[in-house]
Amino acid sequence: MKIHDSCVAIWEATKKIPRGRVSTYGQIAREAGFPNHPRLAGYALKHIPDNMKVPWHRVMNAQGKISLPADSESHALQKNLLEAEGVLFLKGKVDLVRYGWRRKSDAPILD
């Protein structure tokens, strides 16, 4: 499989994450058929074509943190996009139990 094919698989897996939910790089890699390759997910999400809509902002690291540099515009954008979808941060982290997307759990969050 070529790198482009693996990126397409990552992008398609990422598109499945519903609003108000997040996933991790490892989960997305597994969903795309590349278990144990979370860095591949990071690479693919960094190289999304401009004309493709992929909710990259819904993917976080395994600790529930944004992986981008904290002082970067991209970090602020990701945080703002998630907060606009109702995802809450506490001390820079998202509760993956509450907001984490599980493939069979596309139900809305009930408070």
C-alpha cells in the first residue's frame, strides 16, 4: 500500500468522528487498519489536501491533550473548534471517557 492510500484511509476514519466527540491518533490508526501506527495518523492529518473536509481537530493524543505547540495558532484553532462543538477542557485536557468516540457509540452526549 502506498503512503497516499494509507493517508486516505486515515482521512476517511477521521470523518467518522461525530461532532462533540474526540478520538486519539492510535484509535484512528486502528480504525483505518493500521494498528500500532499512531504517527501515521498524525502524518496524514498534517497533510490533508486543502479541498478536503476532514475534522482533524477531533483527534488528540492518548492523554486527551492537543499535540500541537501550546503557543501556536493551530493549537488555539483546534481548541476553539472543539469548544464550539461542546467539548470541555479541564487543565488543558479533554476527558476521553466522556468525550471519546467509540465506533459503536455515536449517540449524543447526555448531561
